[in-house]
Amino acid sequence: MESQIKHQNTQTIAAISTPPGVGGIAVIRVSGPESINIVNSAWKGVDLAQVSSHTAHLGKYYSILGDLIDEAVATIFISPASFTGENVVELSVHGSVYIQKEILNDLVNRGAKIAAPGEFTQRAFLNGKLDLAQAEGVADLIASSSKAAHDMAINQTKGKFSQEFNRLRDKLIEFASLIELELDFAEEEVEFADRSSLIALCKEILLKINALAASYSNGAVLKNGVPVVIAGIPNAGKSSLLNLLIGDEKAIVTDVPGTTRDTIEDTIEIDGILYRFIDTAGLRETDDIVEGIGVERAYAALEKAYIVVWLIDPTQSLPFQTSALESFQTSHPDSRIIPLLTKSDLWSTQTAESSASEFNTIKTDVNEDCLISDPGMLNLPPQGSYIPFSSQTGQGLSHLLERLKETTTSGSNPATDIIVTNARHFEALNASSKALQRVVSSLCSGLSTDLIAQDIREAISHLSLITGSINSDTLLHSIFSRFCIGK
């Protein structure tokens, strides 16, 4: 808990904190130096100016004209023990839109002003209750639509995220202190730190910064929903797979090739992770103008996919299917592909004319629990384990869901790991990394201390943009407190 408010606002603000619309209750938040007095002037019940912090009180709210608006509960938070660090009153009223509007208008008539978007959280930052990263975590927490997004936002709001950045920043400040000290004694040509030690420290920090930046690609998809493109030739079972996953007949399924002519998208949460499944038009050459546009959109979706579930239908001719998969893999070597061998329920009764012998081999070697780890019998490109799958019987569904989770998390745990999800943080990390790379290069090349100091300052500045926790006094304090330089 903060012992004192670092920033003092003279204006009291008010806003409805619950979502728009009618509900059982609504919460109106009032924050600022006059918040308790303003609400108290409309209140009939206990004297709110005399109650303890973090207490709730039932009473009646009257308009400035003396009309009863609602019976409500007022919860009092006394500065600095509140979210904003100011005196705060939260009014729990009945959820009528009319009641909400009337009380908010009355609060304005009594001297409050309507809060700007994000102003409560902004005041919490200005008053030292949150840093910038934590404040952004609050926004992410409110917007979270899956357990993974929630866990990452919770980590950020709790300060775990900021602690890591502050630890890296403190190491850089320690590094910068030595360099700045050398600048002060430049005429004596004194070195306060061994260059090899500085290089090692800088590389250690750089390694951690790069690892955090690398987590962004994974963090962004976990936060916003993992885009999974379902691809394959016409009639491979793509729409049937989408319908099975979402539990609804969203995509049209027929025996006519080329039924899907546009991308169809829906979301589902699997083990706490939100996935955006995208059904696409079948990949093939076509003279149909509309279907051709659909195929183009399918390839465009593949370019943006985080995961591709590639369907291969052994009941159809294999050469085109395998060449399309190989071509995509060649042009996208880092792609995350989960290959399915579809229509496994037909394997015992139907064969592909062009690959009957291979097909007859596979049907005797698979069962409900096995994976095809040797695709050679079907002359398929190496993709790890192929999953025998049937949308009709559900065979292979559990394997697919497990593979999706493994491919998405890649060993990370959103509930415990520090994962970057914010584009601003990612950009700041990259900028800091580039500055540190120049520092290492300068140290190795024996360049002048003033050039090194400039790049270190830049690295610290970029890191500090993430939490908003650096100012000019920080570096000065480090120099004087560590080395007792009095000038």
C-alpha cells in the first residue's frame, strides 16, 4: 500500500463501471478529493464522511431536487487505500438504464465530471498504484475471453511482468553507472570495470530481452485467439471437421466438390485456449471464377495461419494432395502443420483407385488409438505422426485436440511464464535489443566510452517505456549512492 499519493487531481470524476444495458445491478464509480462529500450530499443513511475505509452501507440516493432515485449500496475506499489512490465511492444501484443515467447526471450537477476513457486507471498509474505494464494488464484482463488470456493478464496486473523488466533495467543501470563514472574521470583514463565482464553482463541481459521478445508471437495468439486454418483438396472433410469442432452445422457439407467458396470462421475454447478455426475452399485449379476467388482466399488465410490442419483424403488420388502439402512446407519451413488422414471410417470399404495397394495396407494397420508414424506406405511427405481421423465417428479427435494444445503452447505456461502479449512492449524490447547489440559491438571494438554510454542510455530508455518507471534522477541516484561522488 502506498503511504502517500504521488499525484494530486483536484477534479472528482464519475462513470458507470459496469457494461451498458439492463442488469440486476450497476456500479457507478466516483473518484477524487470530493467523491465522498459529493455522494454524501445525496445520501440518506449513515454519514459516509464518518465511516471506515472498505465498508459498504445501505441507503437512499436523492437527486439535487430532493427526488428519490434509488435505494443503493455505497462502498467507501479512503485514500490512499483504493484502486486510484484517491477517495473512491462505488455505488451499487439497480440496473435500470434510467437510474444509472439519473444518478450520473446528478453527480455532475453536484460537482463531479464524467471520467474520460481509462481515466480511473490513469489516475492509479499517476498515483503510483500501478505502473504502465500493470495498467495495460488491467485492460487485457477486462478484455480476456479465455483462460490463457486471463492468466497472462493476471500475471501482468500482479506485477510479475514488471518485476522482470525492472530487474533487467536495474542491471542496465548498474552497467551504465560504471560507464558514466568513467566519463566523469575521462581525463584520468580510469576504467572502473573490466571490459570482458561488461561484455558478459551485456550479453546476459541481451539474451533475456531477446527471449522475451521471441515470446510475443506466441503471446499475441494466446491473447487474441489462435488462428487455425483447415486446408486440403475439395471434399477432403474440411467443413465436416469445422462442424465437429464447434458442435454446430455452420459449414455446408455436400458430396459436391467446391461447396465452400469462402472462408468460414468460428471460435472455440479448448483447455483454456481460444482457437479461431477457419474453414477454407478446397485447394485445386479451377475455371470457376467464384471458386477461384475462394481458393485465392484460402491461400491468403494460410499465409496468416499460426497452425495449419492439413487434411489428406486417402480415398482420393494422392499425388496432387502430397505435392500441394510439400510445396507449402517448402515455401513455409517454419509452419506448424498438423496432418490428418481423413475418412478413416471408409477405409475398410472404399479404396482410392490410384493408390489401392497402399490404401489396403493402411486399413489393416490403424485403430482407434494409433498414429501413423511411417507415412512411407502412402508415399506421404514426412510430417511427424499423421492422425487417422473421421468426422463421422470422432476417431482421432482427442489426438487432434492434444496436438493443437502442444503446438500452441510449445512448452510455455500462460499461468506462470512471463509472455509478451503487447505490441508496444515487443517494439520496446526490439529497440532495446538493437541498442545493446551496438554496446557489445562497441565494447569488443574498443570504441570510446561516450558512444557506449549513449547506447546504454537508449537501451534503458526503451525498457523503461514498458513500465514508465525511469527518469533522469534514477541514473544519477545510482551513480552517487554507489560511488559517493559528490560534485
